[in-house]
Amino acid sequence: MTDLSISMIQKRKKQRSIAIMITIAVLIVIMFIISMNTGFIRLSPMDLLRTLFGSGTKKEALILFDFRLPRIVISLLIGAGLAVSGCVMQAISRNALADPGILGINAGAGLAVMLFISFYPSTAQAPIYLLPIFAWLGAGLTAALICLLSFKRHENISPTRLLLTGIAVAAGISAAMIVLTLKLSPEKYQTMATWLAGSIWGTNWKYVLALLPFIVVLLPYIFYKARIMNVLNLGEQTATGLGAYVSREQILLLAAAVGLAGSCVAVSGGIGFVGLIGPHLARRLVGPKHQLLLPTSALAGSLLVITADTIGRWILQPSEVPTGIVVAVIGAPYFLYLLTRSKA
């Protein structure tokens, strides 16, 4: 095969991948519009247009701008954040089953959020902008604990041992959280019960602003490290031979992934499997090259979460099914499918 033929094939693959990303983006826009009209109080397309351009009633403006739009934006941000976080963890651990929820990172962030909120007489008094920082600290300590317990002297960390350790740590933290909820006031208990179910409970623009800096800083950094992640996938010895500082890059990428997961969990609750499904779906569509895989994972994660949140608000009106439960209905069977195919 000539160099020209190889170049043409690569060009076609890139064009196909771009077309796939554009298609997912269009689906996100469609779900965005559907989600704006989903809820106990329906807004027709004309009502939406009038309200968006400032001609709607006060009630319509309140519903759209104060309740639905912040929730939709948060769905998109946490979907992208959790999916990219999972993609990074799969790359640095070379474990196809790695995911912030499965590895216990989400649970660690949730425990930190619970302890933080418990110091305040009312959940409304807890500083919203500090929640992602404490969640990041909790997620980071959990990640360090999992790596420490997975380490075996004179051996590299096994993907299987890492996965099983993460599941065990997540189970222990979840049990501790359930015990702690029994000592909370009724108001705080309701908040944490909602969080544990994976409901997007941060439904105002303050939560968007609290999450946005982490997304704006960490996503571009991870995208910038796409080439390094490609090298890391070749194995430790090969990556070292190519001049990569493997340990340093793994620590930096893990810190970024933990930061994304922790900050997203602080406002979204315990939504699992997004970091597993998003990267796997993206890898099937565009291949393993991280320059394409990372943005496609972000788009796929956003589409998954906004779709799950919309379904949760629609299926049992006027009640809501937490987004985490809808995602789990999709993700749990997919995880079992991947587990049966795993050779780890």
C-alpha cells in the first residue's frame, strides 16, 4: 500500500469521525429543545420562542430560565466531564472497565460533600462554590487509597486488582454514607437521599457557575494531552522508550480525571456508568485515537445524560425518576456485557 493510499484512508477516517461528532452534536441540540419542553408544565414551541426572546409571561420565564435551562446545562456539563474522566482512567490504567463510579471515585466525592454539608445548620447555607473543591479532595483521597491498596511490591498494578479494589472501596464508602445519613436532620437527609439516587439536584445557575471553571480548565488540558495518552496506551516500556515521563503523566492525568469526576459529582449526585458507556461508544464510532476519542466521548456523555434526565422527568409525570437510575438501567447490563468479554 502506497503512502498516498494510506494518506487517503486516514483522511476518510478523519472526515467520517468529524461527521459522527457533528451528528451527535445535532442529536444533543434536538434533545436540548425536547428537554426545554419536558416537565409537568408544558411549554409549546411557540411559548419557548416567545420566552427565549423575552416576550413570555413571568411564569414561563421562571420555568424556563430558573428551572429547566440550568438543569439542562448542568446535564451537558456533567455528561462531558464524567465521560472524559472515564476515558482518561481507561487510558492510564489500560483497563476497559475503568469508570469513576465503578472505581469508587464518585463515592469518595459524595462522602466529602456529605461531610461538608453536615457542618451547616441548613443545606441552603452551605457555600455552593466550595462543593466542587471538597468533592475533588474526597475523590483524590479515594483514588490515592485505591492505588495504594492495589499496589503489590515488585509488580505493576494489575487492571483486575485495581477494578476489584475500587469496587470494594466504593462499597465501603457507600455503606459509611448510608450510616451517616441516619444521623442527619430531615432536611439534610432528604438532600443526601436525592444525591445518592443520582438526581441532578443543583438546578440553578449558581451550580452551573460552581462547576464551569473545572470543566473549562480541565477539559482543554486533557484534550491537550491526547498525544501523551496515545503513547501511554502502547505500554509503559514503549512509552518510556519514546521519551514520555510515564509516572508523571499518569499522576497529572489522574488528578485531572479525578477533578472532573469530583466536581461533576458535587452537583449531579451519584450518577454512574457515564464514564464507562461514553468512551466505549465513542471508541466504537471513531476508534482509539485520543485526538478524536476524547471529544467524541464528551459529546456521547452529554447526549446520554441529557437524554436520561429528560426521560426521568417525562416517564412518571408529575413525579421524577432520578437521572442516575435511568443511566443505571442502561449502564448495568452494558457493564456486565463488557465484564463477560474482558480478558483481564
